[in-house]
Amino acid sequence: MDFDFIDPPPHNILNLMDQLWVLGALNNVGGLIDLGWKMVEFLTDPPPAKMLLMGKLLGCVEEVLTIFHISIHVFRPLLSLLTAQN
């Protein structure tokens, strides 16, 4: 990134960009490709967005939505509860 920021990016921006690249949302120079632009339309983190798009592509959207629902409503609250106890 060769421009000045008004506020500097978080230190982990390279990790976040690496995650987007691994998910297939970025090209080799850090620009969004078509898949990345589709992922942006979802109001969620990149991995679930990719999961939902792949579910549509593979014809298993209902199954993916079930997994997505369980991860949001069961696993996240349970993880929060467990980390709060420590």
C-alpha cells in the first residue's frame, strides 16, 4: 500500500489481507476480484461469506445456511461464555 493514511491501519492488516487472498477474494497485488466483490455484499466476516457463495455454487445453500446459523447462535455464545469464565 503506497499511500498515506489519515489514520494508520491496524497492525494486523497484512494478516487480514492474507486471509482474503487465501479465500480467493484478492488478486496477487491486493485488489478485489469478482469473488471478493460478491463477498463484500454479505454483512458478515469473509469466511462465512465465502462459505455461503460456495454453497450456492455447489447447490447446497440450505445445508450451508444451517451450519452458518448454528455457528452464530450456538458456537459464538458458547465461546464467549467459556472465555469469560477464564
